[in-house]
Amino acid sequence: MPKEQEAKALMDLLDAITDKLAMECTIEQKIYPAAIFHAQQMTEKAAKACLALRNNPLTGHEYMHLFRQEIIPVSGELEKDFLKLFDIMVTLQGLCSPSRYSVSASRTRYRRYPEKDVLMFCRSADQFFKLCYDFIEIKTGLTLPKDKEELTNFILKEYGEAYIDIIDLL
């Protein structure tokens, strides 16, 4: 597998970890719309990481159907678990914008976020994230650190400036 594809996939995975951490913080603080938003973002970036390994990097938001076509059929022992979560992930994808924005061009809405529903979506998103992590490890043959800082250091050491543009914040 080309190193450039691996680097892209691992950077998407790193972004997913950031959203995972944000999801966990917002659950703890009971900021449920933000928890749903970050759960969706985590799954989107994890799915895009898998797609990047198939040389199908995605920049848009319609990723789950492509994931079903491109990743699930080649996911081997993970296929059954991916399929169990697929419909929940599609529903979560549809909740992203409403969880982030209450005002649209046509209406102003207040959406309720029952704790049990939020926790179900977040647990499912976390399971999906872990499956994507496993998929990437299987397809790359790498054992990846689970910690954000350790994964960052691994990526920079293994791929560095040859495959990643490293820039400062300002």
C-alpha cells in the first residue's frame, strides 16, 4: 500500500480521535447536541480514513453509502459488525446539521435530546470508530497507538514531511 494513502488514512483517524475526545467531554457535561455532533464527526472521519486506504479519499459528507460499497465487502471478519451499525450510522449522519444548527432558512427548531438516545448513538459511534481502527490496522499491518499524542508522534515519525504538510497555527 502506498505510504501516501496510509498517511492520509492515519491523519483522518487522528481527526476522528479528536472528535472522540470532544464527544466524551460533551457527554460528561451533558451537552447532548454537541455530543451528537462530535459522534457524527468521529464516524465520518473514521469512515473517510478507511476509504483513504482504498484510494478513495472523500471530501464531502455523503460517505456512508460509499463506505457500504467500498469497505464493508472487503472488511472480512468485521463485516457483520459493520452491517449491524450501518443503519444507526446513516441516521447519525442525518442528525449532524440539526444537532449543530437550530435555525435554518425556513424554520427555527428546538430539538430534544433524551439522554438514553444520545448515549445509544454515542456508544454505537464509538463501536464504529473501533471497527474502523481495527480495519485500518488489519489492512496496513500496523499496530497503531490508541492515544492521540502517541498516534501523532507515530504519524510524524513514520510519514513526516515526505507525505504530510506540517504547518504552524499562525
